[in-house]
Amino acid sequence: MLDELQKPSVATRPRVLCVDDEPAVLDGLMRQLHGEFNLVGAVSGQEALALLAEGPPFPVLMSDMRMPGLGGADVLAQARLTKPDTVRVLLSGQSDIDDAITAVNEGNIFRFLVKPCPRPILVKALTDAVDQYRLVTAEKELLERTLRGSVEALLEALSLANPLAFARATRIQQTVRQMIMATRPQEAWCIEVAAMLSQIGTVVLAQETLYKLNGGLPLTAEEELQVRVLPWHAERLLGKIPRLEVVRQIIHDQTISYEQARSRPLVGGAPAAHAAVSAQTGAQMLRLAVDLEALEARGLDRRDVLSTLGRRKGSYDPALLGALMETVEPGDEGSGIVALMAKELRPGMTIVYDVVDSSGRLLVGHGYEVTESLIERIRNWKAGAVIREPIYVRAKNPG
């Protein structure tokens, strides 16, 4: 009785997806592992992959080897591509050992178990798989937080030195974030970091060109060429930072149209193909966000901008255009905007119009999210001119 009370509830047990085309075998596994894991059964590879793609993640996927249609090795290989963090276990009969060994060696499978598998061995293998999942996801989360924090610190420092360029980057990032929230892509953090860093190449532009770019003003032929090679400058500047390979690829590929991207084959094994899918998705998001920002800089309404971009056949992902269109509410352009004095600014607010001083010098561009550093900079502004007030902002949670 005490042991039963000490066991975790179903809601807190690790989720394990079990795949076997024989319902009787699945029922046996359910009984065998009852109380240890939160098991979900699937009687085909197609059903397993569908379950894997929806809802909360499965730390472990355990599949039978021999199944009609999609076999266990193929199921685990596809799962590795779509859900690389899910730990894969292969359960096979004695006669399938040679094929199973090949699947383990080629598919990076965590464990290979032979049926019938005693309960202690099965529980131990799945427990080890859950521990492996927790280790991988914890390391990944730590890396993402560390890398993201470093990037944000870099951007905040650079934004103080070049507010025009990095306010533009912030606006692009906000649009990309809307697409991420709507579509929930793999490696979303890479995509958002790429958006944050996409304008770092603008440090090579003259201030006059930056003003034109920010205001949607016509550029000279030479300036247009300089803007076209900005992704190359950004990629070069980021080349020495480790773990940003996908980020750099996203920035590099933002010039590729949706039609061209769809026709490009994915090369390499599962990890390489997974990274390529993430880079392709991110590049299409960044491409759309950059072009949208350029048109909005001319003073166009977002709904009109999206309609204009939608008429450029084959240039943008229709699903992403649709996702952005759904975020536009009629007549909400001015909602939540308040006029404040500089001393009333608070972190989390978004600058609606450029903040300048009485000499016309830009402190921060529109779209920038207020931070403690920005507030401190405004308070300490001593450039022989006063800041023009009020400052128009949108609160993070208006009302």
C-alpha cells in the first residue's frame, strides 16, 4: 500500500509512446508497465508519428520492429527527424536481430530489446531512456538560455550605439515572433535569434542610408546594393560565434524565395536534414518580416502590406502570410498607445514613434522595447539638447 502511495500520479509519470501492430501485445505492455510510466499505445507507425506530432512531447518512443506498412526502423528514423529529442527504443523478436542491429547502428537508437523482455529489464531500459531525454533537454535549455542571454546583451549594447538599426531589428523580431507563435516550428529559438541578429550587418551602412532605410525613403543604386549584401555582412560578423550555424544559415538564405526554397533538396542524414528544415523555415519567416518592415516604414497599414506581399506569387510562404493576417485586428492600430514623460517609462513598454532630442538626434527608434538600460540612458542624456516629450508607447498589457 505504501509503495502505491509513493508512486507518481499518471499526470506526472513520463510519457512513453509504444508502437505495435498487435493490440494484444500493446495491452500486455500496458499491464507490464502500469504504475511506472504514462503509456500511450499506437497500432501502426502512421498513428505513432501522428501522435508524436501533436500534443505534449513524448520523452520516449518504443516501437516493434516488424509491422505492416511502416516498419519500426522507419518509424524511429522519421521520429528522429521530426522530434530529435525523443529517445528511441527498438523492441524486436529473436529472428530480426540482424536487421535490428543495422537499425541501431544507422538510426542512433538508444536501446535494442529482444521480445519477450522481462519487466525489470524493460523498466530499467525505459527509465534510462527517460533520464537521457531529461539530460539532453536540460543541456539544450541551458545552451539556449546562455546563448540567447549573450546575444540579447550584445544587442542591447549595440542598440545604444546604433539605435536606428537595432530598433529595426526589434520590429523584425516581433513579426517573426508572431509567426513562431502561430506555427510552432522546430528550433524556434534559432529562428528568433536569427531575427534579432539579422540587422547586425547594418553597422557598415552610412547613417544617411540607415535613415532612408528606416523611413522607407528611396535609395540610390549604390545604397540598394549595400542593403542587398547586408545578410553577407551579418553572416560574416557572426562567423566566430559557436553554435550559431543554423542562425547564420537562416540569415544567409533569407534572399531565397519560397518557390526556390521548396525545390531545394535536403541533403545529409537526419540531423543535417532537421537543421536544414529549421533553417529553411526560419529563412522564409525572416524574408517575410524584413520585406514587411520595409513597406511598413513607408507608412502603409499592415493589412495592406500583407495584401501587397501576397500578390508577389511564389515569393513568400502563403501559410506564414495567413498567420500574420490573422494577427491583424481591424481598427486596432492605435489601441493601447499612451503619451508619457520620460520619467514615466517602464521596462516592457514598446516605443511607438522615434524618440529624438530638440536637435533632431535619434535616441531610440520606434518598435524598440523599453529596458532598464534605455531608461538610464534617457535619464542621463546630456548632448546639449533636451528630449522631446511626450514619448508615445504601447504598454505590454494595455488596460
